[in-house]
Amino acid sequence: MKITAPPEHIASILKKLTIEGFEAFLVGGCVRDAVMGRPIHDWDLATSAAPVDVARLFSKTILTGEKFGTVSIVIPDCIVEVTTFRTEGEYQDGRRPQNVEFVTSLEDDLSRRDFTINAMAVSLEGKLFDPYDGLKDIKAGIIRCVGGPNTRFSEDALRMFRALRLTAELGFEIEPDTLQAIYANAGMAARISSERIRIEMEKTLMSKRPEIAGEMIMVGLLERYMIISGKIPNGLELIAKLPFEAKLRWCAFAALLSDRRYINSAADLLNDLHLDNKTVKACLRALAIEDFPDDRTGIKRLLSKTDIDAVRCAASINDVINGGHALSSIDEIIASGECIELSKLAVSGRDLLELGYPPGRELGETLNKLLEHVLENPQCNERDTLLGLVENRNL
């Protein structure tokens, strides 16, 4: 089986560690994605070397999480995290172990990981280590916990979100025992910070299967934010038709839940999940737009009065709730370069002043009338044509 080779800077770190007599492997999600031929964004390395040894071997390092065995190696244009093989003590907060014990066994290290597809390792030579049949589960398209799922979720409740997020990203299904454990342990999601939940949800919404966010609602993981829980709101699959823009997908998701009465308000949900202010404000402005226009001139008129971000968010909301195609129309209008604002008119206030218009209200009203004319007749946005309309008082 051919596995994607790591880039040179990653291979050089593995090589240096092994030359010094330590074991070193690629582990986790990068191995999973390499096996599947997916793009790899983060390379995770694990080694038998203690943090102090890693820091000694490389010229520039940061003890990012020495307590948990992680050292960051700083190289040009990149930081690579290397973690010492470890086992973990008791989890008391549903998120992090109280202590870790460094070990020299790769299999012991892999035994603490969340899912079988993330519990594989690859050596510098390309040899795959797969003690929990992660490759078999990849071929079957299954998300399965390493060991007992109740234990894995009680250790780190965020793993339940991660299981569902992976189904959205990979197109896999959760095997029955793991899914049953998510239902049984969903109440522990209340321990997780909203920031961490938001990250997993955003990855889900930005996948090709954003409707999996509805399964998070159904199993009870989002109960603290919901009025209704235990079932999936219809329509979430339409989010997949939107561009891969977080702001658009968040606004559509929150607005649909509000429309279906799953939440009190879209703004409350976005604020509770600690979305950035720009996204929340765009969503609020979008929701304030009533009766979204269904004709080209109406859309251009709306764009002339409201900022593009808000109108695109409103179009996304309209398309998801009503099944329309407003967003594609907006993007086509913007790409066309047609005049939708005063700054793009072929004439300016200075031109009107030269015609004898006094500065003030009448001049502004005339410019707005010209813009309205151009919105309906885009071919008229030429200087001579517009000045002729003004001179002949044909507005």
C-alpha cells in the first residue's frame, strides 16, 4: 500500500531522532489522511525521546506542553510539534488527564488515542503500525473507538463531537457501540467550553455533509443551546450547496434553527458559541432584510442600500430556508461589474455642479435618481447618456 511521503522538513526531524537512537513516527490524523490520499495540513510526530532530549537535539525549540510531553521544533516558515510516547492518568474534567506517564512503547501510546483510524503510525521508511485495525475501519468507512467507547468519551467528552465531525468530513458512519455510547454520554458535553464546541461545529459545517450538525442536535450534544433536542431539523442538507465560507454557513445554520424554533434566536446561538463579532453582526443585518427580492433589479437595489456581506448572508439564509438560488444571482451580479452604488456611476457630484446644480439636497437626490435609473437600465451607465438625462430633466 502506497502512503503519501512526508515533506523533507518532517522527514529530516524523523531521521535525526532515529539516528540518535530514538524511535520516531508519524501518528494520528496525518497517517489516516496519508492512507486515504487526502490533503495533509498538520504533521503529528511521536517519539520515544523525552522532551528534554528533543529540546537538546534541535537548535530552536519551544516547550509548548512539556508537562504533556510536547515540544515545538522551530524551523524556517514552520513549527513542528513532537510528542513523547505517553500513557495518561485519570481525567477529572472531561477534557485533559491529570497527569501523563512517558513510555517507550509505541503501542502503549497508540492505545490512548480516540479512534482506530487515528491510532496508526508510520515510520520514516514507510512501515505502517496498526495495532487496532484502523486500516480495516478506513476501508469499511467506520468510526470506532480504541477500546471501550464509554471510557474514551468519559476521558474527553469532545471526542463525541469529533466522531460526528469525522463522519461529515470523511463520509464514514459511526459503528453501533460507539454511537450508542455517544447517546449515553451526551450529557457530558455540558463540561466542554463553547469555544471548543464551536471549532468542531465549524469544521462540520464547512464539510461536504454539514447536515451532520443536525445529528449533534439529535444525540443531545447541543442540548444546552437548544429549545428542541432529540431530532434533526429538516433543511440542513441545503447548507452543502453554499460556498465553503464559514460566515455564510454559520448564518444559514443559525437562521434555519431559529426558523424551525429549535433556538430562541440566531444571534443568541452565535454569541453563545463565541462566534466573532463580524459574523454575528452580518447575521443580524441579514435577518433584518425582509422579503428577499426575487428579481435582478430588486437584488441590485438591495445591494445599493446594504453592505455586500449582509446581503450575501441574507441570500444564504433565503436559499437554505426557502430552497432558492439568490446567492448565485448576487455573486453573478457582483462579478458582472454592473453599477450598484453611487461610486460606480459614470457621473459624479462634480459633473452636476458643473451643470449648475447647487451643492446640497437636490444634487444628492439627482444622483440617487440616476443610480435608480442605472439599476433598471445598466446599459445607460455612460457619462453622456446620464448627463443627457439630467439636462433634459428625464428622471
